[in-house]
Amino acid sequence: MNRAFFGAMFRQQRPKLLKFSTGIVLYEGLLTWVYPLISKNSAVTDIVDSIPSTVKTVFGVSPKARADTFEAFISAQFLARIWSVIIALYGINTANTLLSKPIDEGSLVFPLSTPVSRTNILTTQTAVLLSCNATLIAATVLGLCVGTFWFRIRIRYSRYISLGTLALAFFSLISSYSFLFAAWAKDGEKASAYAYGLTFGFYALDVIGGLSKRSAWVGKFSIFRFFKPQEVLEGTFDPSRAIIGLTAGSILLTVITIRIFNESDLPL
Amino acid sequence: MIRLEHLTKQYPSGKGIRDINLQIPYGGAFGFLGPNGAGKTTTIRVLMGLLQPDNGGARIKDLDCWQNRTEVKHVVGYLPGELHFPDYFLGSEFLELMRRMHGGKFEIQNNCKQLAEHLDLDTKQSIRKMSKGMKQKLGIISALMLDFEVLIMDEPTSGLDPLMQQVFIDLILEEKKKGKTIFMSSHQFQEIERTCEQVGIIREGQLLTVQDINRIKQMECHTFEVEVENEEYAEYLHQCGLEVYRDKGLSFIIKITGNFDSLWQVLSGIKVKKFRQRFLELEEAFIQYYR
């Protein structure tokens, strides 16, 4: 990794990162403020209980999970669907900005004209992307911790840290295949289309898999099955194996991306 | 110092370069001329390790430009033909990044300041707000500030005004004095003529000729257009013993090899309405390859 290049690239990402983090933290602030009011209202809990399990699955809420906890509330309202889609799209967009766009525009010619190897340039860009994902996830977890502390909602902090680690591994995998498409297609639009297409494909498989028992097998082909925020927060799912598997997948994809990038013609 | 051997690189479209052989010695300056799409930029991209040759190879300081592309960058200052800077930087920030990616030597910073002064560029401006000419100056600074042994420049004066083109030529002459090896593609005959010792012409991917500029100058042939006042002078021109061709009406083309004494002698005996030199020396010698 090249420190100078890392600093410059991370600085380029900073404004977007700040906007996303601020938006997430403010939304979490709103949810944690509203939760005590809702949790005291038993009618709301009854409504949630009466929702069919299929619909709950579509919205990322575990059918077996309790409906009266903060974990169930924050997962249904934010973490299971909205957050995962936001971070996935952010990862793809950032991968595009860091690799396909500079190849497309030709601005990558400047770092490539320095005595920094292609492998080093790609690992630096990967480090920037991971740092951006980590910052966004840290802001999310920190926002929830501060929000719950402020509104005196009791949570198990260690489980939120586990969720953050799982999220980092999960979104790194999405970012890794986005990078792979960028290095392979060398065309910003194509690379984005492949990455968005694959991610929405996985998302759709996950939703279809949750609709009925008969279609449950479809969900097994989706990487979203590894991302279970509510179960992690409630302590009913140990994310260690998923974290290891997703990280291994990311490393493998990065190695392939480096190989492709090293062997490619770059007519910049 | 720079050696191309049977260098071939074809794009899927069929365009590219074929079997290019070339050698530039230490301290030599080579000008690469040719029409658009002839293969100048492709050759330069191979030299910079951006493209892998299909056949043959390119070497700089005995390092293979593809296999040892990272090591090659320790000795090469490069100015690309198409300048697309990351525009979220200030000019100075971009130069600082390049300096640090080249190992962060302090001397580079000094060179950078001097070059910015020479080229009259305020590097504290945002790249986004810079004009094409200003970006070109920034690219020139980023290539020259490194003070490396080899300079590879793709159409370096594109977008510069005539005054700055002159400043650029002066800078290159300074670099030559320091013993740098220069490989420069251009459409500007004058720039090549004033800075390079060797010139090569490439067309449709093939290197047509490589010639020594001093030899061309020794054999220099100048073409002039002369318009005389009446038929009597026209007749006089025809019989004066110079190489004279009638262009149209009372206009003539006169070709002179060697010194101009005979031309001045003839012209002193007639009334001339118009007189102009047709091409610059090098342009005259090479324009046929462009057609």
C-alpha cells in the first residue's frame, strides 16, 4: 500500500463519506427517539405480531424473533433492509469512483507513471474502499450506541460490535466483486451495471427465498443470507463463521482482481 | 538507452503499430512525427508499460518496459498526450502527490517551484478551474520536476500559446544540456527541429523513416513563392538558371539548395509583388510522408 496515494484517495472520498455518515446517524437518532414511545404502546406490538411471517421476512425481520425489543425494531426499520441496501450501493459506487472511473477517464495514468506497482495501486484503492466501509459501519454502530445511551434503551454493546464486524465482512465482499468487474471491464458503465445487477440479483433471491418454505432453497444462493442483523443483535446467530467465509471470499476476489489488473492493457 | 525491437501491438480494431525498430542512445533526443492515429501514442504507451507488446519489445536502460515496468518508472518522467487530471486537487496538491509517489525527494519540490515560475503557472489553483493550456503546463511540470534520465512526452505543447511553446523549447534544451534522453511525439515540426537530433516518421503503424536532423539541415532545400509584376520579369525568372516552376499566373516556385546568394542576385533585377518561404525546413522534408 502506498501511503501518499491512500491519503489522497481517502481525502477524495471524505465529503461523500461525511454525507452518508451524517444521514445514517441522524436517521438512527430519529429511530431511537421514537422507539420508547412505540414500545410503551401495546397496540403497536400487537400489530407487528399479527403481520404474516412471509411479509416479515421480506422486510428482513426474523419470523421467530420477538417483536417487542429494540433489536427487532431497529432491524425492521433500518438495519435489515434500508441500511444493507445503502451500504451495498455506497460500496459499488465507491469502487466505481476508485477504479473504473479513473481508468475510463484516463486519470489513473498519473499514479501508473510513478514507481508504484500496479499491485500496490490496487491494494491501496482496496484499502481506501475498506476504510470507507469501516468508517460508515463504525458511524452506524456508534450512532446506535450513543442514541440508545441517550434515550436510556438497554442494549448489549458487544452484539452491536459483532454486527459491525459481520457488516464489514459482508460489504467488503460486495466491494470486492465491484472492483473485480471494474478491473475486468475497464469501462465504468459496464462495471457498475454488472455490480449493481449482481447485488440486486442476490437481494431478490434473498427476498424470494423468504416468501415461502417451497422457495426457501432460492435464498441459499444469495450472499444476503449471511447478513442477519436481528439474529446477531438478539444473540441467536453466531456470525463468526459467516465473517470468516465472507472475508475469505473477499481475499480471493481481491487476488483475482490484482491478477487481472496486472495482466491488462491499460490504454490510458 | 531506449530500444524498440520488432515492436508490434495491434488493437482489436486492427489499428496499432507493426515491427518498429528504433534505438536512441544515452543523451539523445528523438522526435516522433506522424499524422493522427499513426501509432505515436501506442508506441509511447508500450514504453510506459501500459500496453503489453504482441510481439517484439521495448527496453529503457536495458529494462523491459512490460516485465520491469515499475523499475522503469524510476528513470522516466512522463507527460501523457491526453491529460485527465483528478480534478478534485489543487495543482500544488497534485504535484505533491506525484513527488511523494516518486519517493518524496526534496529536490523535486525545488524543481517544481522553478518550473512553475518559468511556465507562469499558479499551482495553488484548483485543477477543475484550470484551462487546457494551464493543465498542459501542470503536466509538463509533473514530468520535468522529477529530473529523471529519460523524458517521454506525448505532444507536449498541445494547448500552449506560442510564447509558452518557446519557453517549453528552452526548458527542453536545458534538459538536453543535462544529458537527458528525450523521446517526444509532436505535430510541431519547429519544436522537433529545435530540440531533437533524430526524427522518425510513423504512418499507419509503420515507422517509415528515421533521419538525422543535422543531415537534413546540410541537405536543406528551401522553397519560396514569388509573384512578379509582369511577363517580362516572369521570362527573366525562367531564364535565370535557378530551379523555377510556374505556379499560376505570375506566381513562381523557386527551389534553392545551399546558400541564397544566387536568389538575391536574381531578385535584385526584377520587381517582386509577393515573396514568402513556403515551409520550414523539416516540414518541407517530411510533409510528403503525411500525405
